[in-house]
Amino acid sequence: VQLQASGGGWVQAGGSLRLSCAASGSISSFNTMGWYRQAPGKQRELVVNITPAGSTNYADSVKDRFTISRDNAKNSIYLQMNSLKPEDTAIYYCNAGRSRREGVYNYWGQGTQVTVSS
């Protein structure tokens, strides 16, 4: 599967951005879909993921500010980011995870840059 992320950009603190991720195939076959981010000099971290049933898992740092959604018909997920802070600046990666007996297979999009200025 290929994942195409879009929607990043530059915004002032307190602003909003909406990221989109379109998959080349059905997203219903994945155990989780989600977003990770990686800031300069830091490890990639989970922002939020969502299961086919709609269960979500948010990082504490983005709770109440970010909202993930999915549209199975369009094979897409979205990330609405509100009240953005400079510390949200990072490359955001779309992720699809598929669990197998031998482990989890992760698929990644190309990343989209989000820059929040103070």
C-alpha cells in the first residue's frame, strides 16, 4: 500500500491545519491508521492512531487539540490540528499498521512538514 500525506504548512501559534492521508488501497484491512511526527533531533513519536472500529489513542501532548478521523469510502484519514504550538513543529508521517503473528508491519507515507511560529 502507498500512503500520500498532504496538508502541512506554516502557521502561527494558535492557528489550525488539517492533514490528509490517502491510501492506495482499503484502509479497513489495517489494525491501525494514524499519524506520527518527528521533530529535529528527536525520535519519531506517535501523535494519534485509530482502529477500524473508531477507537483512538492520542498522545497526551495533543489531547483536546488534535482530532483524527477516517473515511473508509475514500481510503483516507485526516488530522485536524487546532491551537497549534511551536512545539508541534515537526514532519508528520501517515502510518498504517497491520498485526501478524510474527509482529506488526508498518507502512509509512512520505511525511509533510508542519511549522508553527511563535
